Amino acid sequence: MRTLVAIAILLAGATALHAAEAPPVLVYPCERVAAPPVVDGRLDDAAWEKAALVSGFTYHDRRELVPVQTAFRVVYDAQALYVGVRCEEPLWQKMVPGAPGMRDTHGAVFGGEAIELFIDPKHNHSDYYQIAANSDATLFDGKGTDSAWNSRAKVATRISEGGWSLEIALPWTDFEVRPEPGLVIGFNVCRDRNIAPDKLWSTWAPIAANFHDPLRFGHLVLSATPEMIGRLGDEFRKGGLAGPIRVFAAEGFSGTTYLALAARSLETLEATLKELDSLRQQEKSPAVAAALAKRIAAAREMTAPIAVKVKGNQAFDAAEWVRADSQMQQLRLELEKAVWNARLEALLSGI
Ligand SMILES: [Zn+2]
């Protein structure tokens, strides 16, 4: 038995855990605005200028960009969360505006040109809302998959050259949360495109296939600072997500945020390495102790360049961060496994 456990420890470093290939975990710092946008379907309000514009929608069932894109912005104030969406549409001249303002409980909205918003206000990956609207501003709303729930959302849409836009105000009273700085909200924007023979379902967050996938929604953080997001790394990865964290903000802000996230990840790794080192010191088998020492040294060597950047307070660019974050997540999974094995080893040697 001892030999088997020792082999498990030696192999832990070679086990492929694929953190690097896991889909990204999305984070959008949501700005508070003094004057809310007017909900008229025109995205020309000064309020929108404060917010980062997000695009890069992928197919609902694979991580590949769709040919017809969607872009959005999100802001908030004390009353509501505001989402402004622009849908690129090469066939926009075929779109016929219909009568707006109806509420739909049977899902007919999804047969047309529609945007679906998913909101998990408590970020518990279960109590989420679905609020959708088509290009006529007909609303569909549900709590999870229960369409009996009604929101007090206000929506307006507009067809214009090259596409159509949607502007929506989602009052906080619908979601039973207070819009305080630092609040993390699970969030996704999806699109149903039915105008072309090849129907297209696209999404911002890398969901598995079904839009109703709160584990894989992206995240809004209200009035976030880089330090705040740095402390929330584990919150965004709740549920076992290992992919790199991607922050949607101006370059300066995201660079500093990645630095804060890296500092936090290094702290976690260092704590795990210390635990592994104390297990190494208690280890009775010289061969296993030597393997652990080698593992610890290799981990420190791998993180050394990241530690240099963090100590020097250097911001990360997006590509550097994705690499560093993937490496650290992979290492974290491996080291946690090594700690688990070493503990098991210590337990068995005491029997
Ligand atoms: Zn989440």
C-alpha cells in the first residue's frame, strides 16, 4: 500500500488536469451612473459612455465566434440595472416592426429576433431569472423555468441601419438584493436569431449548451475596484470552474485587476506549498520526502516569474494574465492533490 501511495505522489505532477483548456470565467465591472439612460431603444445616452462595450458572442454549444455578432453594455443606479444591447443584423431591412409592450408567457418571443438576459442576483447558481425581449419589445419573464413570475422591467427596441438595439431597465425590487458596491451578480446575455434559414443561438458566457446554465454565467461586480475583484477570485470560480478569469474593462483597469488576482492566487499557492512542506518534514520514507521536495521546488520555480511581477507591482496585459492564471490554476489543482496524497500517506503509515 505504501508503495502505491508513493507512486501516486510521484505521478501527481504529471497528471493532466486541463485547467488551461477550461472555458474562461467572465467578469464585468459594472459602473454606477448618476443619470440613468432613457429607455427608448437608442443607445445614445451619456450613461453608456461610462461602460465597457462587450462583444465576442459564441455558439451556444461550442466556443467559436458566431458570424453575426452582438455587443452590450451594463450600468446601474439605486433603482435598476440597465442593459443596452446592439444586435448586428445583415438582414435588418427584412425586419418588420410589430406592436410592442405585450407580455408573452408561452415563449413566442423566442421564435423571433430576441435577446435573453439571465440574472442570478445572489450569485448562488440557482435562484436566477430569465428576462427576454424580442425586437418588438415584447417581454418574456420567468424565475428559473417558471414563467408565472412577472418582472417590472421596462424595455424598448429600435431597428436601424445594420441591425437592431434593445434597452432595458431591470428594477432591483424584482431581485430582492440591495445594489451595494462589490455585489456579485451572475449574468449572461444570449441571442436568438431566427431571421435567416440557419437559426443561430449565441451567448456571451461559455455555457455548456443550454441557456439555463447558471454555473457558467458571467459575473457583474457593482462599482468594482481592482482590489475588490482581486479578492473575489474564488467567488467567480465557485462550483469548480478552473478556466482563466477574464475582466471586461478598460486596459488600465483590467491590468491592475489581473495583478490583484495574481497576488491572491500566489498567496493561496504559497499556503498550499507550506502545507505540503510540513507534510514533507513529517514524512518517514526518504524517497517520498525527496519526491515532495522536488515537487515543491518545481512549483516555486514555475511561479517565480509571476511572483517577480506581483512584487514589482507590474500590471499584466490580457495575454500574460491568461497564461499566468491558467498555470496557477493547474498548479493549484496538482498541489491540492499532492497534499491529499501526502495526508493519506501519513495516515496509512500511522496504522
Ligand atoms: Zn458564478
